[in-house]
Amino acid sequence: MANVPDSKAPGGYVLGHSDLELERLTTQARVIDPITRQFLREAGLSAGMRVLDVGSGPGDVAFLAAELVGSSGEVIGVDRSEAAITMARTRAAARPLPNVSFHEGDPTKITFERPFDAVIGRYVLEFQPDAVAMIRSLIAHVRTGGIIAFHELDLDGARSFPDVPTFDRCCRWIAETIRASGAEIRIGAKLASVFLAAGLGAPTMRLQAVVGGAEQSADPIRLMVDVARTLLPAMERFGVATAEEVGIETLATRIIEEAIANASVIVARSEFGAWSRVKAVV
């Protein structure tokens, strides 16, 4: 597997690409894919389109896009991680999706023979040292009138009511760790300014969240606890929390018990979708 990037570097991908993290991403997709699918449909992905999925990881967003563009379309996924691309190719080989391929590399530097109808990404801009510069470089891959669409999160949207103290602490640990790595935990709420600064028109935006109440809160709780599990070494390294404080093996159970006891509603985080059309190739 590929080495985990230096999480102390500004904008470094602190979650890494370990076996644990790649498995978490595929588990996360079960809950998050319906939201991404709705965003992509509203953004205008349809049959016959040629789509570039940046930061494709193990391939979940590329597979979604492939369903939307159909057999007459094409989806190319690009990721810097050799481990992620290997996993994506293995998963693609097990699916009837001949219109999907994956390439290792930097999507802002790779050249393609012809432009795309859309460039898409999920949870990518948060980890870029300069999200505006990335969008600007990606515009060059899109035909005039084509689509730039991103699904990003805002960790400030994670909350509980009535309060579930252990869940709230878990969310603070995650936010503090990701912020310490140099990433932007509120990129979702900043998508309009990022798009405008990159030279695009004001994007159409949507907001969703994974929510559950009391004993039905397992999905939003698991989303956050799984991130905490991957981040635990970085939490300790940055001095955010110790393994003993987190108690990762029982963390989800403790949170669910508190949510049931308080009849609480759990909100995992805010899921933002934003898309705009390219007025001119730059």
C-alpha cells in the first residue's frame, strides 16, 4: 500500500490511504452515495457524457457517475494514491461497467486527448492547499458549457440535540485533528467563494445531512466514529486526544446508548453540493 502523506504538511491528506481508510471509504459510500447521486443528477450529469472524477479514491463516485452517463458515456477516475487506484481497478473489474477507467496521478497536471463534459469530486477540496487554484486548473479539462460539480462537507454542521456529550466530543476531536493537519473543515460553506474566485459563475448549491434519532442514529454515529478510528494516531500526534480518552472500540456503543437515553437527534455533518457551468475554457 502507498505511504500515508505527511499529515503535518499544509493541506496534507491526514486520513491517508491505509487498508483501514480505503475500507472506511467504501463503508461510508453506502450512506453518502444517495446524497452524491442527487447532487450529480441536479448538476446535469446524464447519458452520454464524458466525466472526470478527481480524487476518486476506491472509485465510489466514479461508479455513481458511470450509472448516470450510461453505456454511451465514459468516466475516468484520477487519484494520486497508487493504493486507491489499485483498489478502484479491482472493484471495477468485478462490475459490469466497461465505461470506467482509473489513472494514477495529479488531476491538475495530467493531460487528456479531449475535454470532458463534467469534472466532479467528493471530499477533495478540503485537503487542497489552494482549492481555488485546483478549480482553476480543472476548468481547463472541461468544454465550454460543461459542468464543475463538487460534494464537500462542513464539520461545523455535526451536532446533537438534546446534547450527546460523547458524540459532541468525538466531533470536536475530529475537527481539531483535521484542522491541525492544515485542511479546511468548513470547505462546504465556502464553495461559493471558491467557485467565484476560480472564475466560475455563482454555483447552484444544496445542503443535506445524515440524521438519526435515538436507536435509529447508528448511521450518523458510525460515519463520525469511523473517521475518528482512522484519525486516532494523528489525534495523539497532534495532542488532541489520547487513545484512552477516545476508547475507540466502545465509542460507537457509548454514543448510541447516550442518544437512546436522551431521545436525541444526531446530525453527522453538513453535506454541501455545488455546481456551475464553464462559460469559457481557460
